Amino acid sequence: MTVAVVLFTSDLRLHDHPPLRAALAAGDEVVPLFVRDPGVRAAGFDAPNRRAFLADC
């Protein structure tokens, strides 16, 4: 069994995410990984609605 890890770096879109498509094609299982980067907050892109969306996901 092969396991592929997909790193989501900026959003959680599934319909147009090339690494996710490649992982689904190559692996038996896919582990999605999203890392909350403190640099995003420091750059001013950590809006309340974005935080809420990520928390709900």
C-alpha cells in the first residue's frame, strides 16, 4: 500500500489542486496536511473570516 501526503499551503480548494490530483492517481491512500504558518498572520493575511473558514474545515 502506498500513502501520499498532500501539503496544502494557502487554501483548501479541492477542485483545482494539482498535487492532490497527482496523489490520488499515485497512492492508495492520501493524507491531507495543512500547516498554519505564523508568517501568514505576520503578513496581514490572517483575516477573521479566513481563520473561521480554516477552523470549520
